[in-house]
Amino acid sequence: MPKYVYDTEYDVVVIGGGAAGKMAAYTAAKEGELKVALLEKMPETGGTSIYTEDLTAFNSIEQQERKTPPKFTGTPFDHYPTYAEGYARYMDYSHQRANPDVVRVQLYETAETVQFYRDLGAECVNVFVFAFNQPNELNTAHRYEGLGERMQELLLRATVNAGVDIFTSTPAQKILSNGGVVEGVEAVDSKGNKMLIGAKAVIIASGGFGNNPEMVKKYTWQHWTADYTSQCVPTQNTGDGLNMALELGADGTTAPGVVMNIPCAWGKLLTAHTTGAGIQPIVWANNRGERFANEEMGFSFMNAGSSFIKQPKGKVYAILDSAQAKYYMEEGSEISLGEFIVYNQKLTHLLAELDEAIKAGYAWKGDTVEELAGAIDDVNANALIATLKEYNEFCQDGVDKKFFKQAKYLRPLSKPPYYAIRMAASILTTIGGIRVNGDMQVTDENYDPIPGLYAAGNDASGLYGDTYNLDCPGTACGFAHASGRKAARHAIKIIKARN
Ligand SMILES: Cc1cc2nc3c(=O)[nH]c(=O)nc-3n(C[C@H](O)[C@H](O)[C@H](O)COP(=O)(O)OP(=O)(O)OC[C@H]3O[C@@H](n4cnc5c(N)ncnc54)[C@H](O)[C@@H]3O)c2cc1C
């Protein structure tokens, strides 16, 4: 006997309409011929998935056909990775905190996504690394014409054609259970009415908690600077899935706390030319007036993000002189942020954006280094002056004695005016939170599955230790698709066995 009276009933209810949710709903409807509802909080599906660029896959048809990766990327790997290399990379990078059962899903189930998009007519334009010159990257990044937006459009069409009922502006609020078995979902429909939907299985794919600063504070190691990070995209991934799962007894203590950070000019977009200049191998200082990293680290947005959030109040000042500004405007960037700032992109708006940021209080200018240091609102000016003097000496000697930046990037700050751009880590998304097994079943504190409950995509833990793994670029997006499909296939099996 059901515990609740339902307004409507489905076999499967999926919470969230990003890559994971749509792939789960599509699979359950198409392969399982099940009655499926997809609930999406926003007026449109897509979530953070529409912003993605790359999707990880191992041994995909695209890799098989290309045989070898492009040579221009700077990675020492001259072949597409084997499963064993992928396995080692996920386990080693996470210091063994990754769950091997989940890692295998990533290894064995991602190639199918590539075939899936090929069948839908998507064009894979390259299979390579994300950040050129990052020595550890494997060539797993599948990049598509039209990027994530196009892929999500194709996936949405397939999901609709498979017969899934999609309810937009309908946030799920609670997962209903009866004697420990999942029974349905409580949601609020687009008119604000409470709606009870019966279900034999519920798949949580609500995209993590990147848009919820309180949860970032509570669940991640960057709690002390959470107030000083911004959010990259105007999504509403506020951790609803994690909270609902915890309410049902899911274990949320083993692997939450993984944030995908990216460096960004404060208050600006990833595509801003101040962001583009700020990630170049110039000088980064914190508010103590000290350098804190080898600024080549911009090659890996993940590492730069982690490095930024360690600084007091998460504040970083990217400092350059007029010669460098001119170089990036006329010759182009040396470091990219994927498609947001591409390699050799001429940052033509830099000076105009700097003027604007100076007015807004997020950038500063000085005719001397002393004047610049004195202008910045929250920095130890004397320490900064000493740091910049020392940096110029390193440039003269061609040796960065503190952070070992390559000599080719050691350019003295010598041509006034000088500029400082306020930078900070910006949250792309969180990844992980709900512990799952290899079938994406949500598990309780004893590692036993909670019957009928699944998590996928950003909501599911198991691939990471403390940070996103950019050594296998496209990991989160690859996993979103693979884990959604995996969850649905298990739900199909269980539901069919019950009938
Ligand atoms: C700018 C940007 C670029 C990125 N680029 C990449 C990349 O190139 N490669 C990569 O691997 N990853 C990338 N990512 C990470 C991306 O988050 C993941 O790769 C993946 O696409 C996430 O899929 P998902 O389905 O888990 O979450 P999402 O796509 O975010 O979908 C979650 C959905 O759940 C909905 N939702 C939330 N709460 C509820 C609720 N209570 N009820 C109903 N619906 C709800 C949300 O509105 C959203 O639509 C990027 C992220 C950003 C922000």
C-alpha cells in the first residue's frame, strides 16, 4: 500500500534536466519503455551542461578512427589513453579517494555517449587535451561543433521523442519513501501548486550545490574563502538533490566537498578580457603583497582556482605593465581558458575594460609601482612593492628563485602605467556529494543501497579526491552522460523484475 496519495504516477522520476538527467530519462523511456517524468527547476532544461566544451571518453569511435591525437598540444602522450591509464589517473589523482566501481563506469560507459551523439548527427571536431602545455593531461576531451549547447539541444530532442514528460519550472522538494523504499517525489508545479508524483525509482541529477554558498561553506575544504568566490553561471544548482538524499539516509560524509573552480576577474565573465589578461603568466599577488604561485599555473584552470582560494579572503591581484597589456592586446594570449579565452586571442578590449574596472573599484592603475601599490584598496603596499622589486630582479637574472616560472615568461614590470586586476576563484560547479555504488544507487552509511534511489552527474560522488581532475579533461560532462545512463539501466532492471 502506498503511503501517499499521488496526483500522478510514473515508473521513473528524474530530478534535473542537465546532461545526467536527460540521459537518464531518455534511457529509461527509450530502452526500458518506461513511463518517465523529468522535473526541471528552471524554465528550461540544460543546467550547467549547456556551458560545457569537452566530454571525456575512453576508447571511443572518434579516438579509434583518429588513431593518434593531434601533435600540437604540448602533452607528452602520443596516444589515446588506455583503460588502465585512465584508471590509474583517476585513482592516483584522487589519492585513492575515488571509488573504483564508479571509475569503471567512467572508463567503460563514456564511449557509448560518443556513439550516441554521432547517431544524432553531432560533429566531433577534435579529441585532444583541454589545456595545451599541461604535461599530465590525457587526450580524452571530445569537442563538438556547437559545444555543450548544441549537444544539450540534441539530447533534449531525443528525450522528448522518447516520450519523456518534461515539467519545467517544477522544482522537486522532497523524495517520498515508505518503509525505506522510494515511492515518489513532492514537487511544486509552475503555478506554485504542490504536486505528488508516484515513482518506482527516482534519479537525482540536480547538478550539485555550486550556486549555494552556504553549502559550499559547509561541505567543502574552501569554506574559509567561500564568501569570496563568485559563481560563473546563473544556474540554480543549490544542492537540493544532496539535501533530499541526506533526508532519506544517504551517506553524505565520505566525498562531498569537491568544487570545480576557475580563475576569473572579479565581477566579470570568463570571456572578459580582464579575465583573459589575469590568467596569463604575469604576476599574481595576494593581499599580503606576496606572490604565491608559479603563474604558469593558469594553464590548468583547476589548479589556478585551487591556488586562488587558498589566499586570504580569496583575493588575488594580477599585475602587469603597459608593455604586457599591449602584448596581449596585439599579439594575443599565451594561456587559454578553453573556448572562453582561446590561445593567441587578441585581448583587444583590455584597456577599455580596465578603465571600466578601475571606475568600479576592481582594478587599479599607477604611474609607478609605488603609486599602484598605494592605490589597491586591500593590500600590504610595502610588501607588494618589495615583491615586485624582487620579481624584476628574478627577470633580470632569468631565474625565478621562488616559484620557478620558466625564464621565457619572466618579463620585468618596467613600462608605466602599471595595472592590477582583482581576480578570484569562481565556482563552475560542485562535483560529488552523494555516495553511490557502481550502479549509481545511492548508498547509506553502511554502504547499502537505498531501494529505488539513484544519483548521477554532479550529484554523484566517486571520481574525485579534493579537486576536479583536469588530467582527464571533460570528466564531469562525460560522467554526467554515462552515470545518467547507468542509473536508468539499473532502474529498468529492478522495475522489470518487480512487474
Ligand atoms: C561554464 C561551465 C563550463 C563547463 N565546462 C565543462 C566541460 O567542458 N567539461 C566538463 O566535463 N564539465 C564542464 N562543466 C561542468 C558541468 O557542470 C558538468 O560537466 C555536467 O555537464 C553537469 O551535468 P549535470 O546534469 O550533473 O548538471 P547540470 O547540467 O547542471 O543539470 C542540473 C539540472 O538540475 C536542475 N535542478 C536543480 N535543482 C533541482 C530541483 N530541486 N528540481 C528539479 N531540477 C533541479 C538544474 O536547474 C539543472 O538544470 C562546466 C560547467 C560550467 C558552469
